[in-house]
Amino acid sequence: MPTLLNPVLDLLTLRGTVTETEQLTPRMRRLRIDGDQLAGLDVRPGQQVRVLVGGLTLRTYSVWRHDPSGVVELCVLDHPEGGPGAHWGRTVGPGEQVRLRRPEGTFTLRPDAAHHVFVGDETASVAFGAMLAALPADAEVSGCVETATAADRLPLAHGDRLDWTLRGGTALPDAVRRLAPAPGGVAYVAGEARTVQAVRKVLVQELGWDRRTVLTKPFWTPGKKGME
């Protein structure tokens, strides 16, 4: 990275160091990043950060865990098609410096909701994990998470209250029809763009949810990179 860029990057990004990595699933790797510049960040459950990878390429990752003392944890999914983000997540190790932007995004937990419904896939499960971990033990939780294999399931708080399905089985819109969550809470729907819209349609048009209570986040769509 050219030295002349450093002052500009210092204005736009925060610096940290990878201090720990862990393979949570065969395709999901947890990265712990520590740094003085990360102390005191305001991170709402479900928010994301943009990370500089492969030179000047930005990739977006949901925050898995956060400690105000100066720790941000990310979970990076290894995509079969590769790319700079997947390569970085697969190869970065302890001691390496990281530049990231401040947390952002409105796809966040609504803690005062009467009940919480989570619907999505592997790409959504990191944000879901942060949201679920922030809920009290007596929170009313339901939903459905789709993964390629059973081994791809992240350890989520309240995960025993969710329906888990494998890709190629029951489609997520049909799983939501079967679950039939009653209106009155908040639904968090994320993952593949077309599936997100189909689930939203089921909730609003078939099950009577107010569209304002269905929060959506399309993380990816086939054949298109860089949605974030």
C-alpha cells in the first residue's frame, strides 16, 4: 500500500490487529481484531463494518461480537468462487494489521419488539448471532435459518428455538408459511436477494404483517458481486 495513502486512510478507517482466529464451521472463520482505535465504538447488534482487503478493496462483514474495550469479532464465510474477501478471510492470521470503517447499517435488533422472527441463510446468521445474543433469556424468538449442510450452522444464542433447514429441502418462503408467525413483532429477513423479497411478500401479503415491521437485508444474489 503506497505510503502516501496512509494519511488519507487514517482519516477514513480505524486500525486494529488480528489477535485470534477460530474455525467455527468448515466455511466460517472467526476473526478477533483488537486495537485502541476500536475502543468505545457504538455497535448495535446486526450492524456491519467495511474492511480493507487486498490493497484498496472494501468488503463488508457483520459484527459477530464487540467489546467496548477495543475488540471487534467478525465471521468470514469462505465462498467457493473466491475473490479478495474470501482469500483474506481464509489466510489472515494473528499479528496482521487490519483497517476497517466504523460500524454502519440499519438492519439492527429492535429490542423492545413483542417477539422476534429471524429468517435467512449462512450470510445472515452472523448478524442474527449478534442480535440473538443481545436478547434476554425470556425473549420470544422464532424463525428459520437455511444452510448448505448441518455443519454450516453457527452456534447461535436461542438457536434451539429456530427451525433449521438444508438448502434443497423446504424453501424459506414455504418454511415461513409453515411457521406462520403472528403479526405484532419484528421480522429480520436477510440473505439472497430474491429469497428475501419472497419471504417479505409471504409475511406482508399472506400473513398480514405490517411492512414496516419486516426488516430486510439482501446480502447477495447469484452472479453479482459487491452488493455491499
